[in-house]
Amino acid sequence: LTVVTYPTAELRRAAHAHRCTINDLLIGAVTAGLRDLLNQRGENQDSLELLASVPVGAREGSEGGMFIARLPVGVPDADERLRIISQATAKGKMRPDQGVAGIVMLPASLARLGVAWARRAAASHINLYVTNVPGPPSALYFADARLLQAVPLAPLVAGVRLSVTALSYDGQLAVSLLGDDNMVDMPVLAAGVCAAFEGYINWPAGS
């Protein structure tokens, strides 16, 4: 488990400059980190894409659900990768696959079968999960003690080896990278994610 944090205000400004969302920056940073990891392994290709399951929250007229984001790890240009991701996420949010979100509305006996099917399907169709959850914008207290940091954690399921979970809390976005024992090069992934975030924050769009 590796956790990185960034000020949400800086990410919000970066997202505005790149005409995208903070979630797009998150997915873009994860894509950059995975590109570095695969390049070091000698496993990257120009047309390679990895598939990430991304949840969509319920909105007016929509129950929410999941969509599959194609991460363009084979694209060398960072601005082009972010453009591809931003377009893909905008399209995915408009028509999310109800998937597991629909399963939980079934009767319990059918829901259990549906979840079992989803886990088997995920193992062969998804490389990772990326989840971004908005948290409390101001600090929380318990018995006069201030909660200093909130770190999200999504367990690995269905044979998927990498889970990325982000949570905003009190002006900070915490991003948890959780990998299984086969992810021995997690430091390379984490360094790539951090470098991408720094690039988004410090460089103007199109530079």
C-alpha cells in the first residue's frame, strides 16, 4: 500500500487549466505511472491500453453504475493521454453500464449469483479499479480530537491486482495505491503517479 496526497485546490486549478475534471487528472496520473512501470518491464507497446473499472455516482435521471475506461499507456505524449481520457470519461459518464449497480437491486438470491458472475467477469476483463470519492470539505472532530488525515482503501477482488482509491478530505486528496504480492515494482508506479500530478499542477495545458 502506497498513499500520496495533494491539495485539492491545486488539483482543481490544474483541472480547470486542462479543461477536465480532477477525476480525469487522477486517471491520467495512474496511466502515466502504469506506463512507467510497463516501460521498465519492457512490456509496453504503442497501441497498448489497460482497462480500468470506474464508478459513476447516481445523478438526476440516472442510478449510476460502472464504466470501463481505456487507459492509453501506449501513448507517449502526456497531454494527448489526458485528452483521450477526458473524452472517454465524459462519454462513459453519460451512459454507464449498470453492471454491479444493477445487481444490488435484485432479490438477494439472484444478487449473490450476479455478484459471483461479476467477479469472474472482472478477472478476465479488467486490469484495475479506479475510484474517486468526495469526502468532507472541512475537518472532522471526535471528543475534541481533530481527524488529521483520511486514507481510503478498496480491497482487491476478482483477481484484479491493482486498486486505486482517492478520497478528498479537508482540502487534501489522498490517493491509495494497493497492489497484490505480484506488484513488486509499486514504487515505480507511485513515482510515476506523483510525477504526473506535479506536471499537471506546475505546467500549463498544452506545454
